[in-house]
Amino acid sequence: MSIPGPQFWRVTPQEGIALQLQLRERLSLSDNINEVNLVAGVDASLPRSSKQGRCAIVVLSFPELEIVQTAIHSADIDFPYIPGLLAFRELPIFFEAWQKLTDKPDLVFFDGQGYAHPRRFGFACMAGVLLDLPTIGCAKSRMIGDYEDPPQIQAASSSLIAPEGDKIGDVVRTKVGSKPVFISPGHEISFKTATDYALRCTRGYRIPEPTRLAHLAVTSR
């Protein structure tokens, strides 16, 4: 699918939900990843009190995790702040930053939810379906679901279970002594593989390098 134009995002909240459900029909939680040479991290800064947002994409070599390219874009935000529909605030700016990249990644981490979403279609899922690219949601906090705290062992994990009883992600201990992160598939990737890549992209910090570096980029001035 081609990158959506501005009109695609001009929807009401009710239309946004309907669009999520429509696009979710294309979602795949099966591995469809070829050789990974480049990974990317995406983070957006969209303060509720501001009408302008900013998105950063940092592309890294894999497995070395050395920075290859950084793209940043700022723009006005029209869509209201509604939990569960934040993709409609973040993705328009993300796609503008995406078009600035000359080195497109094979796998993209998003600082936010993937499948661990009330409609099983978070930011990372929607971006993955629209790009037809493997994506992973890497969130610092849960949106929905219950879990048992994983042991204080690096790489320990437990399942994130939705109120309906289905698995929607993994709760992963990336660093001993730190809170876990919430990893969920975005598109064209399984639960197990998403968690595996998150751990392979961790370098001594709680947050995996792709989204950690994207956060640093989007907050720098």
C-alpha cells in the first residue's frame, strides 16, 4: 500500500475506530522477516497541551546497532488526544519522517503499543500494515492486560493477558533492577520473534537501543 496522504487522517474518532477494524483484517502475527540488516526505532513527542508534534526515526545497523541515519519531522496536530487512537496523532508525522529516509529498515520498533491494544491494533500494527513491513511495539507501560512480574533475571519474561483471556504481548525484563518493558507484535512477526529481537537489540539499558536512541533524538533540540 502506498503511504497515505493527508486526507487519509482527516477522520472523526468514530471513523478512526472503523478504519482500525478495517485495516486489522490485513494484520499478520506470523513471521515474515527476511534477512535483517537494518533496524529502526520510532518515537513521537506529542504533548497534550501543544498543537505541534515531533517524530524521530533512527536507523541502525544490525546486529552492530550503529547509527546509520536519523530522520526527524515536526508538524501541527489536528486529531484529539484519545487513548486507543493515538496512531491518528502520531502516524501522519511518522510518515513524513519516513519519507526522509534514504536507508529503509527491515524491521521497525515503535515506542508504543502493537497488538497489546483494546482493538488489537496499536500504533505499531497500523504502521506495519500500511508499510507492509515487520514491526514491533515496545512500550514502557501497559495499556491493557494483566501479568505476573517476571523474575529479576535478565531476559526473563511473562505473558501479558488481555481481559478476554488471550495473549497480547510479553512482559520482558531487559535489565535486572529495572521495570520490565511491554513487547507486542506489530505486523508480520510472532510474539516469540518480537521478544527475541527486542532482547537482541538491548545494550545494557532498560529500553532496547532502537527506541532508546529515537527517544533521545526526538527530545533533543
